[in-house]
Amino acid sequence: MISADGRSVCRTVARYWGGFTLVELLVVVAIIAILAGLTLQGVQSVRESARTTQCANNLKQLGLAVQGYLQTSGGRFFPPGSPGPRKHGLFTYLLRHLDADVVFRNLNLNGNPAREEERYTVIPTYLCPSYGGPAIVRDGWEDDMNGALTTYQGVAGTLRGGGEPKTESQEFGDIPRNGIFGFGFIRRATEVTDGQGNTLMIGEFVHSDRSPNSPYAGFPGNVRPWILGANDTTGSYAVKVVQHPLNADVNRAGDDVPYNHLPFGSGHRKGANMLFASGVVRFILNEVDFEVFRNAATCNGEELNDKLE
């Protein structure tokens, strides 16, 4: 009943709208936190999906650059991988086919790439957007760390211990001659007898040692500037040998995995993008059969029954 002064109405409203209890408030806060967490995860997932797609596009551009190089050679030769100590490597020779001809023309292909002024020039196509570090190193504890980085490497086949031809290196790891790229030679197109659609050519490489005591842990780890083909001997900065699964948890220091044999891998979840010689890019899962993965790393191994999907 409403009194003349309206007090009964006020007491009724206060009784029903006096506010939340502490329990109710905590429940609301918890629900908001859960919804915010789900939203953040969704946003992060969408962003990572976009980065993975952009990385795949980078590799497609690298595939087109390789095809451009092949055309300039009359369809006969792939670009060099690691031609030799202190020589320009794969990523220098792709520049003129990546709208970076100005950079290419400023380089001395007969000089030491570590002394080139262009070593600090960032080439966006050479960097996966999921890479967590800066694009340039300027104060590395090794001079070969300094420069604009690449998070991709050419595929230099695999070692099976069967006496296959190879470049020997006790310090940095032997490099076979059964991949599209290698050390000290240039691959003829006619030598890719497994078929370009079955042969890996370039893949993601972002390896850092997991051991916190390793000098190669953290940034930049074992990632190096695009301008370098190799160090003073046989340490290759342009190609890697497939001796370990994708994103394998191994250390250069501690596990004594040689530099040339460090695993391909990425900052993406569950796997890495890999480019085939045909120009096709596929996202390869970490759990892929390792022998099939190794077979795809060779260009003339005749493992035609194994398809890397």
C-alpha cells in the first residue's frame, strides 16, 4: 500500500534494488574474466593465422624468385646455396627477383659479404612475421650475427651414412650433395630427378638453443643475416641439412648438434611452412613421419613412393 508520503514505495524499491551481494559480484567478475580470456585467445589465434599466411606468402615469393633465376639461366641452373667461405649465398642471388634490384646492384659479388654496407638492409620477404626478435642485430657477440636477418634457409638434402658425396666439415657438420642447394656447387635443373613437386627447396629456420647456459640461446640464437653465405670455412648461413625433425628440441651447445644440421622450424604452432621446388608451399606438422620428411629433402634419391603432405 502506498502511503501519502511515498515511504512504502521507497522501502519496496530499496528491498529489490539495493545492490549485488559479494557472492554475486564475484560471480560476475569471474564470468567477465572468462569471457575476456576467450576473446583474447580468439584474437591471438586470428593474428597467428594471419602471420602464418603471410609467412606462406613470403615463401611463395621466394619460389617465384627461384623460378626467375632459373629463367635467366635459360632454365638450366638453380641459384647457388652456399658457394664457399665468405661468399654471397642464396638470398643475395634472389634479390633481383624480389623487387630489390637496387640492393643487389650495390653489392660486390666477388667481395666479402660481411663487409658490405647493405648487410643492415631489411628485406621483408626474408622475415617470418611470427619471429619474436628484431629484424636487425647490431651488437652481436659474434660479428657474423650482425645484420638484417633471414628466418628461411635453403634445403641441403640429408645425410644417410651411405657414403654419399658431401662437403666434409668436422666443426660445422657435413653437407651432402643430394639437395637442391648445398656447399660449393650449383644444382642443374635436370638433376632434380625426384620431381620438383616432391622436393623441398626452402623452409623456415628460427632455431635458438633451449639451454639457458648456451651462448646461442635467446635472440638471435642461430639465425643469421641474409647477406651471408658461409663463415670462414664451412659453416653455412644459407642452407641447412635435414638431420632432425621440425622444431626438434636440440642444442648447438650442450647437445653438440653441428650448426649445419640444426633443425628447420618456426614460431608458428604445430609445424612450419616449407616451399617445394614446384613453387607450392605447405604447412608441415611437427609430427610428420621423419623418414618421409628426409626423403623430400633430397632431389635425386628416387624415393617417389613417399609423398610429403
